Amino acid sequence: MRTQFLPSGLLAGVVSLVVVACASVDEPPVAATDATWFEGARLIDGGGGPPVEGAVFLVEDGVFAWVGRAGEREAPPDAARVDLSGKTVIPALIDAHQHIGLTNVKDGSHSPDNYTRANLVEHLERSAYHGVAATMSLGLEFDEALAFELREAVLPGAARFLTSGRGIAATPMAGPQQPYRLGIPRGARTEAEGRAAVEELHGHGVDLVKIWVDDRGGTVPKLEPPVYQAIIDEAHARGMRVTAHLGTTSGLADAKALLRAGVDGFAHTVRDRDIDDEYMTLVRERPEVWTVPNLPGSPVTHDDLSWLGQTLPPFEIENLRREADRLAAEGPGAFFELQCRNLARNREAGMTIGMGTDSGVSVAWTTHTELRDMAGCGLDAMEVIEAATRVNAEILGLDDLGTVAPGRQASFVVLDADPLDDITNTRRIDGVYLRGEPVDREALRTKFMDGVR
Ligand SMILES: [Zn+2]
């Protein structure tokens, strides 16, 4: 398959240049054909229906032009052909919650100094490498101008960067508590400050507002209910939506108040106590409200590190091995089991369930461990795949991603084995295509490992 990777795209680029150059002013240029016919795969299209055996799809100009089965249509005579027999295709994945940029994967350092274009782009390339087409940064944009610039960029071989801009907490010091993250949020102690922050974000073209509703165990002021009500109302008046971070000490009470206030989604699940019937009733009234579970590490999260050795520096593999040993010795832990139970309760209430890694330290590959942990908490493999594809596309307002369907971007992952048999098969990636172009994973591996200790 690899031999068919580069030439079709490159050749089409050359052909279209030539066509444009030769066209006279009066005659519009004849569109160059950039068609590829993919055949033979088992297709999980992200829509939740049964997989299609012997699927065929036509990609033209980076978009799915047609999706069907063998024999329903002939390949266009000039199309390149790719045989995917024995493979499984899923839509490219989407991460609805991460915090990239502050950590340097190569040396493990955490610092605002890491928030550079080069570091962010490498994180986006790591996402692409692991089959992620778009990834949402929720609120820790140390250099907001850079974040907004990157949001507009189309980078070959890299995931799309989505951003909420700097999120809103009670004060700039009331966001995530790691020292290297302090001072980044917008602060809002009054309704007027909350509305002003939303207005500013709207001016930056943000359509998803991140708020932190958390007093960090009583150490910092918490966003007050009248203030988040004003933020939610102002956002809705401007066609924006609001996603809330819940704390670990008062999450259930805050979740209920936020549901009543009209919040659109949660960046975590409830993680301070078991969800109760009152919460279940509120969710049943508003099933469109989403949760992005991002479960903490489970004992099996790091059980297999063999698939990571080619992309992570040895010191990080060693850290993961130690963490795996610790989890194996101590068991899943109450924090994991609580969130597992609450994910099941959210599902029972019919809540919209997306997928987010909350990654900042270890980026991109954690998408696959998150999928595995969601399945481990009782979601079936199809639901987990939908969460990370179609549902996340809906949550993030991406109408061009999330499913393999005509008109959508041809961003998809080719797997060596079926994730419906075993969700960890999402790690067995044979190839990733973004906007119709194959990602050169071999070149990316070399880049990722260049300069590591
Ligand atoms: Zn987060």
C-alpha cells in the first residue's frame, strides 16, 4: 500500500499546477482529477450502524465523493486504486479535551516557554500519527494569539488545532493548579466580568467557552453561580456554547446547578461522589448535554507499551512502566472506579458521551488508552468509536469530520484489526489519511525521535 501513498497526491498537485498555468483567461481551467478508489475494507463509518464488509469509497479532492459496497459502482477510469482487503477503516478520531503546548515531549519539561509554534505543531503531528484529525485545546493557551493563528492553519500531516482560547475561572490563578499553568485563565468575579470575557472570546471567533468551576479543595475562589449564569446566557445570546470543568470536591452539586443554568457540556464527568437520582432526572430532561469522561489511568492503561517505543523517548517509556507497575500493585483505585460508575450512570440517563484525553503531558497516544478505559467501564466498542468520532464532531461543531460519508473530509484511519473485536485494535494503525492525503508516519517517527535523550 505504501507505494501508492505519495505519488497520487504529488502527481495531482503537479497536474493541477500545469492545468492552471496553461489555462487562458477566458477558459476556466479543467479540474485536474485527484480521485482515489479505496476498496475491500470493513468500514465502521462512525454513524453507529453495523460495519460494512467489502466497503468501497471514492475520495476526490480530499473529500469522500461516494461511499458504498463492491459492485455498486465502477471505479472512475482515471482513479488511483488502493486495496484495503483485510483492513478495517474508521473515521479519523477527534479529541474534545486536551491541553497541549506547555509540555515538551522530547525532554519532559513543563513550562510556558514550551508554548511555541514548533512544539504545538509537533503535538498536532503526534495526533495525526495516532489517527486524530482534530483536537480541542480547552483553555490553557499561554500565547492566545499563536493559538488563534494555528487554529486557522491547514498543516499537512497534522491534526487541526481547535481552541476555546483562554478559559474563564474566578481568577487567573484559579485554573489548573500546576505552577506552570497558573495565571493563564481569564478571571471573572462579577457578572459584568463574565460577560466581558465572553464578548472578548466571541471577538476572537471562539464558539466553545471553557469555564472552571472548582475551588481546588478550598484553596482558591470558585466561579460563583450568578457569574457562570451570566457567562452561559451571554454565550448563548452570541451563538456560543459553554463547557464546564468540575472539581473533585463539589462536582455533583456544581453539575446539578450548571445543568439548571443551561450549561452545554462537561469537560469531565462527576468525580467527587456517585451520581444521584436528582442528577439523573436533570440529565434526562437535557440529554443533549455532553460529558467528556477522560478517565484517570486504570491498571490496564499502560499494560502494553510495545506500540509506543518508536515514538516516545526512553525516559517516558520508563516512567510509564513504573506507573503500570504501581497501578498493577495497587489496583484501579477509588478515583478510577468512581468515574467508571458515573460514566455508566451518565450512559443510563441517556447523556451525550464524547471522548477527551485531558492530555497535556503525554499527547495523542492517550486517545487510544482512553478508548480502552471507556470500554473497560462498560461502553461497547461501537459506542466508544462513535464518541470519539461522530459525537465529538457534533460537540465541537465540526460538520466536515466524524463520519465516513459523502461530502465529509476524507480523514480516516486504516487498521490492521477490527476494534469491534477488541478496542485496543485502534492502536494497530496501518495508515492515516487526513483530507485525502496519507500521513507519512515513518517520517514523523524519525522527527519525533530526533534529539531525544
Ligand atoms: Zn482539562
